[in-house]
Amino acid sequence: MANITKKVSWSSRADESGAAGEGTPLLNGSEQPKLSRQDSLRGRPKEIPHNEKLLSLKYESLDYDNIENQLFLEEERRMSYMGFRCLEISRWVVCGLIGFLTGLIACMIDIVVEELAGIKYQVVKENIEKFTEVGGLSISLILWAVLNSVFVMLGAIIVAFFEPIAAGSGIPQIKCYLNGVKIPRVVRLKTLLVKVFGVICSVVGGLAVGKEGPMIHSGAVVAAGVSQGRSTSLKRDFKIFEYFRRDTEKRDFVSAGAAAGVSAAFGAPVGGVLFSLEEGASFWNQMLTWRIFFASMISTFTLNFFLSIYHNNPGDLSNPGLINFGRFENERVAYNLYEIPLFIAMGAIGGLLGALFNVLNYWLTIFRIRYVHRPCLQVMEAMLVAAVTATVSFTMIYFSNDCQPLGPEHTEEYPLQLFCADGEYNSMATAFFNTPERSVRSLFHNQPGTYNPLTLGLFTLTYFFLACWTYGLAVSAGVFIPSLLIGAAWGRLCGILLASITSNGSIWADPGKYALIGAAAQLGGIVRMTLSLTVIMVEATGNVTYGLPIMLVLMTAKIVGDYFVEGLYDIHIKLQSVPFLHWEAPATSHWLTAREVMSSPVTCLNRIEKVGTIVDVLSNTSTNHNGFPVVAQVAGSDEPAKLCGLILRSQLIVLLKHKVFVELARSRLTQRKLQLKDFRDAYPRFPPIQSIHVSQDERECMMDLTEFMNATPYTVPQETSLPRVFKLFRALGLRHLVVVDDENRVVGLVTRKDLARYHLGKHGLEELQLAQT
């Protein structure tokens, strides 16, 4: 059973900091607690095969709230007004850099994909034309399948073996990060490199994927890297932006990076800002919005500028994003009032199809978690999907007899003639024998009559299942473009049918217009984003008059889809058992109070504590706490100790590492005082407690926590209702909330897991179990 659960996590490596071997004395002189079998069963739940009724204990929260200890306050008070102005300027500089680099990465991905896909399709096209005349087309099929599999194999190998977290689009992970959950390895440089290489391979390999989703993850990684002014992976410190080395600043920059990624992918800077708002930041302020918008604008401009140079007309800024829907401007594309009910009906169809897609993908993902957890199996599955995609595409093109004349202004990149007469091309090939972005554009803009209804119906059906099978493979790939493509195909089909049913339909029922509405409905039905998606679609089509129909369609798709199942990203977050906090507490949770929700008993430390006690508390593997309330005893009285602050595991580890002990401070007058810089230098990868050496003599020393603890932690009385606790926790981005009684004594601690446990299920309020997986 153990190997079933190994793959459940997004970082399917075992935690690298792993504990020292069982029973070995640690460097710091404390024995590791030997748990009897019964204790271990009772103390922590055993690893359990996948079950979405669990919450994983391995995810920690980000410290979005500043730790206001004496060191921090002294530094802030020392800083002049000019110092704050300089910081503000450097934030703008960082955002500009984020936008520039994200645009460059998008540009590089685009150019490499275009070149490689061009070569691949040219080779296959020549081969098919050669064998159409002499017979033996099976050789062309084998060539196509092998080319696809080779590219996908390369992409899957680096993802499965080097960085499993780079699989998929990365949007669920970034959503979690912006929600305040620390997903291991999600914003590392290695993840970015694997992501970029992987997405190039999977798109060129002809899988039913897009390169847009991964851009959001790439932007976030760029932001996390640039804002820290150093690379922990390359062990290089550039000694700049040191003030930003903490979760508060880093998370704000990551939301700017995600926005820049959306903006580069769709040419939609406002959509990017709204994406960050809708999906991410819990704490919103005007300056942050403005900086994020700046990063998005720079990103789309950079992409535009470099692509114009690549297309040999520098200065012509007509490619604002990786996907270009083309312009919807002619008169035939305008819509009438009586078409709005039709659009809403299409939204409902999109919601139903999206719900079907999500349910199928959910069962498939659970199957993968249980049976396809070894990297070699994951690579083989990806190659199988690549070969099947090529085979299905080839079969559809081979048996399709939908021939269209090649017009003088033909827009086909690789028109395939096959068995059509001279001067004609196979229109099924336009849909399959192309990069997905190009196929979407041809469905939006080709003349009415270029597609036969049967072709569109078959294409929708096959592509729907291919896309569903592909999402969740061990390759870097997005689900945006396949969704748009499926929707555009059935939307165009609706347009053709309407035109044929009504007498004057050919005048108002333009297939391109219905393709756009179908694409919006399908995408809304799968991912269930409303606000940002409306703006992204409006910006990508470049026509504001479509705002209302697109908004209505997305709202309908979301309402209909939510009736059956959640959005695709939410499903994947749930499958990873991440303690994700939604905007509001569950509707029926008013009868729960802080006392029932909190974790207790709490491990508290004294203001002046023995080093040995601290080491033992931190080394105890059965309680993996990260925050410890600090209590002070009233001298000479028997009263219980009262709360006077809160200190984090990471701070204690830095204090132990620098040996900040009371006795040493007295004996060595010259000892340098610990500064905030020491904490920032250790961020974000604090050493594990096992690697810190504490001798037996040092264990007897005392440590004064007064100037390092946060002396003003947020507290709530134990009678506070759950929605109120939730609001405080979510809005301030807290990590620990201390529950006190009326005497200010600590009775419990509320963390993210305590709040994420409660959610509304089918039968009212449900409580999830906690597990170590």
C-alpha cells in the first residue's frame, strides 16, 4: 500500500530533509523518540491510499503577515522616508524585470514551437504526398506517430525523472501558493527550466495541449527568483533586493508574475491582473494592483516587440499574446438581441460538457495516482497518448472526404491534398494537422462552408476524449487551448445548423461568431473562472461588443457545471489534499467556535527557555509544529503563565545555529548581535533541526526569546465563531492564530488545516481527516 500513496503529492519526491535514521542519536544530542507501534498508529494516521476526504499535513502556510519582533521594528524605525521611497522604486523595477523576462520566455517558447512544428509537419506532409501517389500510406502514419512519440518522450522523461512538480499546467499549484500554501519546489529555477523544455516538447509532439497554462507558472517562478536577488539553486547571491526576502513580499511578486504570464499567453494585461485578483491574493491594495498591471503590460509589450522582429517587420505590434484569435470586425459578426437566448443555451451545453470532461478526468487522475506512479510508467503512458493522438488524427484525415477548394487567399499553413482533386485540400486536415492555436484561428475565421458538419462533429468527439486523456500526464501542458478548440468546433457546428434550419439564417448565423461563443462556453465549463476569463476573451478577440454575450455564456456555464462537479483546477487541488481556504467560511458553520476548531494542547515555550528543551521540542517528529506561543510566568506567584508572544520554528533554528545563548552573551562581550539579515540569509530553505550541532554543555544554557518573538500576535477569545476566525485568518493571510481565555492564557492554536478541515459537502457541513501523506 505504501507505494500507492507516494505519488499523491505534487512533489512526489520523499521530503528531502528526511529525518535521521530511526533511533540514531541526533547531532544535537537528543535521542529521537522511539514510538511504540501503538503510539505511532494513534499519534499520526498511517499513509492511506488516495482519498479526497483527507487533508495533508505536509503542506505548510506562508507567513504573509510580518513578524513584528524587536529587530523588525528597530529596522523599520531606523529607515528614513527616502529609504521607503527607494524600496518602492525597487518594487517597480522588480515588476518591470518580471514582465520583461516573462515576455522573453513566452517569445522563446513560441519561436521554438513554430520552427520545430513547422519542420515536423513539412516532413510528414511531403511523406504523405509521396505515398498518396504510390500507395503505402501506413509508412507515413508510422513516421508521424514516431516523431510525436520521440518529442513527447523527451518532454515526459525530464518531467517524470527530474522535476515531477512541473507536470500539468501549474495553475493549481500557483493558485495554492497565492492562497498562502507553501507547495514544495513550486517556484524553483529547475522547475522553470523543466517546464519550458517540457511544454515545447509536448506541443511539438502534437498532444492535445496548449502552451498557455504553463506560462502562468513560468511567470510565477521568474517573479519568485528575480525578487529575491539571488538563486538558491545556483548558490549565487547578488546582494540586491535583500529586503524582499520574506513571504510577504515574495507572494506579492508571485501574483505579479502569474499576471504577467496570463498577459503574455493571451495578450490580455487587464485579464492578467484580474486573474491574480480572482485566483490569488487574499490581501489586496491599490499600489499592488498598479504594479501588477505594470508587469502585465511590460510582458505583453516585450513579447509583441520580439515577435515583430522575428516576423521581419520590427515595430508592427500585432501579436500581443501567444494565442491570437484574430480580429472579429466585419458586419456579419455583429449579434442581435434575439440571439442572446441561443448564446445562453450554448453556455449551458458548455457547462454540461465541461462537467463531463472534469468527471472523466477526475476518475482518470485517481487511476493514475493508484497505478501509474512510477516515472517509467508515466513516460510510457505519455508516449502511448502521443502515438494514439497521431493515429487517430491520421485515421480521421484518411477517411474524411470533406474536400474544399484552395482559394487564392488560402490561409492554410500545410494544406493536405490526399485523395482530393487537384486544387482542393482535405478540411479535416486543417483541424488536426496543425498546432492547436492555428486550428482555433481557422475555426473562428474561415469562410462559411469551409467545414462540413460531419467533420466538425467527429473532430469534437475525438478531440474531447484526447484532451481529457492528456490532461494530467507527466508532461508540462495547459488545458486552455484544447478547451477552446473543442468549444470552437461544436460552436461552429451550432452556427452551421442554425443557418441551415432558418430561412434567412445564412445572413445572421455566422459560423465564426458561434465558434467564439462555443469556445468561451467550453472553457468556462472546464475551468469555471468568470471575471478574468470574460476579460481575457474580450481582450483576445479585440472586440468589446462581445463582452455581454461572453459574460452571460461564462456565467451560465459556471452555474450549470457547478451543479454537477467543481472546476478542473479545484478538483486537482482537492486530489492533492491541499489545505486550500476559499473566500468565505462554509455557510452553515456559525455554530462552531474557536474552541472546537483549534488544535490543543499547545507546546508553549518560556520567555527565557533552556536550550535543551527547545532542541527536544523541535526534534520531536510526532509533533511537527511551526509556531510556538511564548508565555511568561508572573514572578513569585503560582498563577499559570500568560501569553506574551509567538515564535516560529525557522526563527528558533536560526537562533540555535548562531548560538544566541544568554551565557555566551555574558562571557563574550564582543559577540555581534543577531540582525534581521541573518534570518533573511537563511530564507527560504531553513536548515532542518537534525543538521544543527548542540553539545551536551550547550543544552544546559538558556536562550532569551524576548527580542526575536513577535510580541503582538493576533489572538481570539475561545468563544469566537468559526466564520469570524476564518475572516480574520483569510483576510490577514495569517499562519497561526492564538486562542486565549479571559485571563490571556493560551488554550489553543488555530492553523490553516484547522480551518480547511470544514467544507460544505452533499450532506451539509463535513469534516475532513488529517493525514501525513
